[in-house]
Amino acid sequence: MAGFIGKERHTIDEKGRLMIPARFRRCFGKGAVIGNEERTLADSEGLYIMKAPDRSLELYEPFIWADMRKTISALSDFNPEERLLKTLMYESLETVELDRQGRIALSREFLEHAGITKDVVIIGGDTKMIIWDPERLLSVLQESAGRFSSLAGRYF
């Protein structure tokens, strides 16, 4: 089943809220089976948002984050590199609630990390949504334009 696919432009309102595109909201919970029962976003604790190293924001549904959490939890607290990775991951993570209008509130820290002031581009990345400042995304795409063929050739 397809996840989040496509790209949309939206605006952050004066309270720092972002409207999640309706076509992405319709994908919430698809394929989410926990135990023997199917779950929806309404049954969950909210969405997980993470500051990505490329200065974007990544938004995950709880059932997707649960798998990542298992991987992170398996890292050793006694191995300095693994402990550092855990710290870096959890320092960059928050939960956000989806309101009745389909919006999430983004903290100032997260907006500043991504360089977002008003406009955003939301990219559907299958199991996550990736939120970019439009100018920063354009810059990354322009800088990386010539790499698509070599990357695709390496991984496909």
C-alpha cells in the first residue's frame, strides 16, 4: 500500500501551526496493525517530529516511529558511539498533536532548525513527511541535480 507520496506547498500560521495536506491525512493509519488490531491516528499519542541533519523536519506516524524506537532502544548505553546516537536522536525529537483542523503546532526551536519563517514544502517520503523551507529545498536540489543518475545507479 502506498504511503505519503507527492509534494505540497503550505504556510505556517501566526501561531506556528502547519496544516497537514488532506491527501496525506487520508493516508494516516493505512497499514497500521498493532498486535491483532488495526489502529488509526485517532487511537494514538500523536505524531513524531524530528530535526533531520539536512536541516529539514521529518514527521512520522506512531506505528512507524515504534519500529525506529525498537532499533534505537537496542543500542547500548555502554558503547559511547551508540549512546551518542541515542542522545542525538532523542534531542531532535518531539511529539505533536493533530488538531481538528488537521494542523500541528511547530515549536520555535524546530522552525529555526529548518529555517522556516512562513512558507513550507511538504514532501511525501512514503513512511514519513519531510518538511522544508522552500528556498533551502531549492538550494539542496540545485546543488545535487547532477547526482541523481549516479545515486540511482548505485542503489537501483
